[in-house]
Amino acid sequence: MFDARATARRFVRARLDAQPLPQYPGDEPTTLDDAYACQAAAIESWPDALVGWKVGRIPDAWRPRFDEERLIGPIFRRAVAEAEHGDFVEIPVFVGGFAAVEAEFTFNLAADAPPRRTTWTAAEAAAIAGDLHVGVEPASSPLATINELGPAVVVSDFGNNAGLIVGPVILDWRERAFESLTCETFIEERAVGKGSAMSIPGGPLAALAFALGRAARLGRPLKAGDFVTTGATTGIHDIRAGENARIVFHGVGEIHCRAVPATSRATRADHAARARASC
């Protein structure tokens, strides 16, 4: 039987120690309820504050097994980085695990969502949406086969999320057609995917509406200032430590990032202590 808390402990430990998992740590979840129970247990023990959610699409091949078309995973404060013009943002990835970059259109909420409201339309979501940013989701997990094993497994390990890079604001997003917000992703200057905000089924507001409802059902309603990434617009593009990615949002800006090996919590603490001692 699936043990949500035991599985969560193993994923959290692997992430904190920056160690790959050769296989799923125990029995796999077979339902989204089990998977979200595992995710909730991991959130409770993760040493950082929740500041938003990633939204991902459940592939058509898996839809007969699940009654939802999307899934969500947590984004934590210390894993959010702001992209400065022309600078490379380092994205830690699990060597021996899964690692990819995804071009994202990302909302920053302007108001708290009503805590008991679990059903939203895109128009209702637009009413509490604040700024719309371009951004990048570093998708990474200690488990290399996470996507192959399906949506429930993805949900159980933080939705296969490893952070968020926040890029420039799209100042006139409410007046623009989402089809006009186009983007392209390059890995090592090789074009790997093109898309637009409407590459996401229903568009970004439909994804935000799903996140609002799903988070409320999980007992974690969204709050003002939370980020919501709305889906991979150019695809999910594998990246290895040492490789660079450039994501072009036409007419808005570019985000440059470099994949680096994730380090353990103990190593990060040691580096921080040495940096303080040298000051």
C-alpha cells in the first residue's frame, strides 16, 4: 500500500541531500488523492515558505486514469530568482535525476482568493490576477523517470518543480491577445521549441483558474503575492548541468539560465558560513 508520509520523507531527504533516486521510493501512488497527500506531507517538512504553485498539464495518454486535465506543485521562496537583463541565472538540477527548462507565463496574484471557493472560471481568475510575467520553470527531480511514471508520481514529488525564474512584466497583458505572446527556447543556442501563451489549453487564465480551485481543495488557498506558473508553452526541454538555456519572449525580453549541479543543504550551509567568515 502507498505510504504517503514515508514516501514524502524519502523525496525530501533526496532533495535536501541533492542525491538521485534510482527508483521510486516505495509503492507508487495510483490516485491523485494519494499523490497530493504525499505532496502535502513533503510541504509540511520542507524548510522553506510556500510562495506559489506551478501548473502542469496531464498528458492525453494519462487522462483516462485521472479526472483532471492539470496538476499543481509547490514553489518555495528560496527557489525563486529574478532575471536581470543579460545575466545568467543559475538553476540547480539533480545530477542523475530529471532536469528540464520550461518557458512560462507567470501570474502574481493581486488579492487573496476566498478560502472556501473551489470552482473558478477564467474570467473570475482574471479579476484577482495581478501582474503577468514571463518566466522559466526549472523542472527537476531526484527521480530520472518521474515523467515516464505518470502524473500521480509527478504530483507526489513537488510536481517535478525546482523553482521559478521571474522575468519582466507584460505591462499590457489584459489588452493583448494571448496568441500574440510568443516565445522560443534555445539549449546551447540550439532551437528546441516555439509556442505562445495559447499553447496552454484554454490559455493562462484557464490554468490560473485550475490552480485557484485545486489549491483551495488542498486547504492552501492562494494569497496576494503568490506566483502561479501556467504551463510549458514551448515544451519540456531536457537540460544537463553545465548547459545554458536562452528563452526569448518576443517583444518582452529574454531570460538566460545555466544549469548547475544541486548541492546538499549541508554543503550550502558550509559555503554560507565560509562566506560570512570572510566578510
